[in-house]
Amino acid sequence: GVETDKVCEVSWSDMHQGLAAHIDRYRNSPVMHESVPDAYKPVMYSGGVRAIFPAPTKKIRQPRIRRTAEGGEGGEDDDD
């Protein structure tokens, strides 16, 4: 293994528990907009095979581009 001082911590969350909650959270999310590359969208698997994500129930807005304090586009270090 690789030596490291990093520690993994696991905690219980009450938000978005279960498949139905995750589908409700993401099916109408801007992350599902057609302009967002497929590699960034949530996916579902059934029996180890990628399944079709349920269709949105309303029109999906285009995602907003986050800007940094310097005025550039957001990067990997941006928080949600």
C-alpha cells in the first residue's frame, strides 16, 4: 500500500437515502441538461448493466457557470 496520513471517516446521512430519493434529487437537476457531458451525469445500474435514468418530469434548466473570486470559471477546488 501507499503510506499516508489521510484518514477516512464514515458518517450516517439522513438526506437522499435510497434509490427513489436519488432519482427525485437528480431527474430534474440542471446536471441532467443536454449540454452537460454524459461523464458528469449520475447513472444507474441494474444487474451490473447501465440502466436508463428516469426521464425528467419538468423542463431542465441549463446549468449556471460558477465563477471564482478572480472572475474566471470554477475549478476542481470549488465547493458545492
